[in-house]
Amino acid sequence: MSRKEGRRVPKVIDLPPLWLAVFIGLVWGIGEAVPLRMFGAIGDIVALALAALGLFLFATAIWEMARARTTVIPHRQASTLVTSGIFRLSRNPIYLGDAAFLLAAILWLDVPLALPLLPAFMLVIRQRFIRDEEARLRAAFGSAFDDWAARTRRWL
């Protein structure tokens, strides 16, 4: 095993929901360490709306992928390029839903100092998942992927 391979996180545990859980744990930890509150009841309302949005994005993306009979598991090769439904608005609606959940947690737990975790989470997701997924899709679907990527934003 090479030195680089020894440092890799096994793909079986390198999944976006685990990264989301880690980041929500960090939100909680920051809130416990520095209990600065400022969002209040409005934050709770917006958090519920964001959580609902995240669930909607996640569910509709899973539904579209199931209809196309392709995988939703990162690190696996898609059998179909899904560009319909929610995928007309975002190339990564599941990850966008994850980001909505993280922002909902920040607001619900009322941890304004955790707001920088949102772009950090999005960067981790892009580096660990999106880059490789897009490379596999480009290799498998060529110009169809390029056309879709040109007209559809990565996040929103």
C-alpha cells in the first residue's frame, strides 16, 4: 500500500451524511463552548423552512434517480445521466439539501459563530465527492454531461 493510500478514508465510511453529522456536531460544540445567541424565534422558523427545503431536495432527487434506475451512492458509477426534475435546477440537489440542513441546524441551535462552517462544508463536499462524481459523469456521458453542466449550476 502506498503512503497516499494509507491516508485515505475508506469509501464505505466516506459518505456525505457522515460529513453532515460531523459538521452538525461541530455546530453543537461551538454553541456549547461559546453560547452567543442571536437568531431567536425567527431563526427557529427559518430553520424549519430550511429543513423542509432540504428534505424536499433530497426526496425529489432520490425519486428522480430511482426513476432513472441509477445509483445515489457516491463513489459509484451512474448508469444514467439524470437531468430532469430537480436536476434541471441544480447538478447537486442532494448536497444542496445537506447544506440547507446544516444551515437549519446553525439557526435552530442558535450558533451564529458556526456560520463559517457552511462554506467549509460545501468545500469539503466539493473536494471529496463532487469533483470525482463529475469526472465520472463526464467520462461516461461526454458532451451530454458538458451540455447539462453548461446550463445547470452546481449548487443553485
